Amino acid sequence: MRTCLEIKGVTKEFPGVLANDHVNLEVREGEIHAILGENGAGKSTLMKMIYGLYKPDSGSIRLYDRELHFSSPRQAIEAGIGMVHQHFMLIPELTVAENIVLGGEPGKIRYRRKENEALVHELSERYHLHIDSSAKVKDLTVGLQQRVEILKVFYRKAKLLILDEPTAMLTPREADELFVVMDELRSQAIPIIFISHKLDEVKKISDRITVMRAGKSVATLETQSTTPQELANLMVGREVILQLTKPPQKAGEVLLELKNCSVSANRREKVKGCSFTVHRGEIFGLAGIDGNGQFELVEAIAGLLRVQAGQILFKGKEITMASVQQRIDAGIAYIPQDRQLDGLVMDFKLTENFVLRDFAKIPFAKMGILQQQAIEQHGSCLAEDYDVRPRQTHALARYLSGGNQQKIILAREVSRDPDLLIAAQPTRGLDVGAIQFIHNKLLQLRANDKAVLLVSLELDELLSLADRIGVIHEGKLMAILPGGKATKEELGYLMTGVEIGKEGENA
């Protein structure tokens, strides 16, 4: 099989960080080549060099025997390389169609809105990535924005596709539809580099797998001849326990109670009369297809959206009209689904992000003056305890990998010892080691008689962690099922609005 992409001895270093250390990689024509590695292993840096965002310090990158010396992504696109980034590169104020054709508009003289919207609609239907081509990106859910990114690459007809965590925000059904598309492209001899933290996906769709660790390529394996356990061990460099152990525990008193809550966003009712309780010592999961109101619901609980009708009670007291700070002070912590937009200040240092909730309080401030020594000491301790890499606490958050950015948020919220942690997509886009770390932290909160409200698009995550699972469809709570007995099939039916006969709590 002909070699499409060949990387030899590529090294890339940033101030204080050796991101890639003499990496070797060969991608063949017509194969899906998976790249696995912990967050911070150097996967994204390597891909950005292929795509022209970075220049390698040493080594060579060749595409079809031609050495690449790109100075911009435009040159990479013109050479036939397309990349879907894990963190979106969209213009929120433009429509879906405008974002997709931007830089490659048909006609070149004037923008033909209806023509381009029809073109993008046809493209989205062809690849089963259904989306309103006239909608503004700022009004889309995170999952729908991911579809726009994928369609941008398909529109440009790339010869080599780089997909960086493309399924991170897709439902299992949407991911399967993407895999069908990838199969079709493979049959057309189009090579695909597929970066994913999900071992089952890599085993299902790839032909070969390269594992990276600490900036190096440590192994390239035939997919059929390896196992998830072997891959996990290579990624982390130690024995990894893939099976999560959740000890039995009896739920305590009611901590959070919602009574007939309705929530609106963007002038549309997103949550319709939801009622449920969350108890101490339990993980309550919320399942649903992205865009069905679950994220608006938890934002209302956190105080970021107003409740239009109904009540929210916390520790027996009504907090429906309480401010965000009042809820924080009462013992509610929140991990938002978009870590870069809502969870961090990207141009703040790690130490500053660690104290975003408490920067005005003792010991981090006295008489209105920040106490840098206390802030830095606090940040160093959290970076150590939560294994944030690199350890340089003066580094800006934007230069960390997605997994380490997520660890900063987790450390900040959990270190405040909350009674209730609201966790929206806490493991999105993370590797197996980081996922295991975060899952253990959630279970520790449960064991310490705290409560976790877990919102996830990963059904496996909900089934393994949650004691009870509420399923939401078009803003309505369909049912609440016991986590230990629910199945993917039952959750799938409820997520699409189909009621089932299984016994569960009234919703």
C-alpha cells in the first residue's frame, strides 16, 4: 500500500515544554490511522505541524514524497490536507453555510446566500450530519458546532483528513454515522488520521494505531492484533484498570430538589416542567441527545440562566432567584461543558485560574490586595495533587492540552469542598488516564456523602457511574431509571422520545 504521509524525527519545543521528541509516523493511502496518547502526549502539536499551524524545529514531513514546508494552514488546505480541530475554529456571528464556505465561496464575486445554504444543506444530508444551514453558529449547541467543523473539511475535498476527537460531542448513533462516512472515504483510498481517546472507537474503525507518550511515538500496531488493555498500558506507561469499581452506597437526605422547572434560552423554551431530586451520597446522571435542554437545565441550577417557572431548593432552602455567588457560597460547584469558553480565562496563568472563584477572599486577598505568595502556593499544591502537566504554574491556560485544562477546572471546583458538584461533560475529549482520574474524583465525592449531578453524552459513562439516570427529551424529563439496571437500549428509546414499560420513578 502506497505511503501517503511520512514523518521522520520531528521535534517541536515550546518554552519549558518538549512537545514532540523525534516522532516517527507513516500513514498509508486508504487507511484509517489512529493516534492514541494521554492529553499532553504531543498528538495535537504533531497534527498542527502537518496542518501548517506550527513549524517543526527539526525532522521532516513528506506528503506523497513531497517535503512540506507550510507557513500557514491555507497552504496545507491547498495541498489537500484538511483538519477538524478538537476546539472549534468557527465565527459565532456567521451562519452555518457562511462558516463552511468561508475562504472558498463559489462564484468569488458576491455571496449568494440561498445558493450556498442549499449547497451546505445537500452536503449535510449526504454525510448524515443534519443541520440548519441558515442558523447562526452562536445559537448552536456544542455538538452541532462539531458537525459544522466536520462539514468544513468535507466541503474542501481534502486528500488527507485529520480528525482530532471528532466524536467527542456526538451521540453513539451520530458517531456510527460518522464511521460510515469514514468507511466510504477509506474505500476511495483517502487516508484518515483519527485522534480519539475512546479505545472502543479506535478498535472499531482504524486499520493501524500509533501510540504516543511524553512527546514520543512509542509503538505502531495493527488494530486487529492488539487489545484495549495493551493500548491503555502503552498510553499511560503503566498497568491501567479499565473496569470501574463503584462500591454500593445508600443515598442520604435530599440535597437538591427541582419542582416543575421551566427554562428558556435564546427566546425558546428549552426545559419544560422538570422535577427531580438529588441526594447526598449519590451520582445522579442526566442523559439526552445534545440540544434537548439538559445543559440549559444545569446552567439554571448553577444560576447562569433564569428559571421561568418552578422552584429550585438546595438544602431545603429556595435558591430559585439566588445569584451565582450565593449558590457557590451555599456549596454548589460547577464544571461547564465548554472548558475554554466558560471554565477558564485562557490568557490567565494556571495559578490565577485556580482561584477564579475565591480571588477576593482570604488568604488570596487581604484588604483588596492579591496575595501572590498564597495564590502561587495554592496553585502549586493543586497542580501536584491533580497531576496537571506541565507543572509550570505561571504558564497560560491556553497552552495546556484539553485534558490538563479540564483538570484545572476540576481541581478548582472540588478543592472548595462543595456539597453538590454539577459536572457537565467532565471527560469530553480526554484520554483513558485522565478519564480514570476524574471518575475516581467523582466517586470520592460520592463516598464523602456529597452529591454529583453528572450530565454526559457518553452512555457508558452514565451507566458505570450514575446511581440514577434521568432521561430528557425536548426539554421534558421522560423517566428516571436505576443506574445499575438501565441499558443503552432503554436509554436510547427514551432519548428519542419513546416511552418504555420499565419500572422507574415518575418523571
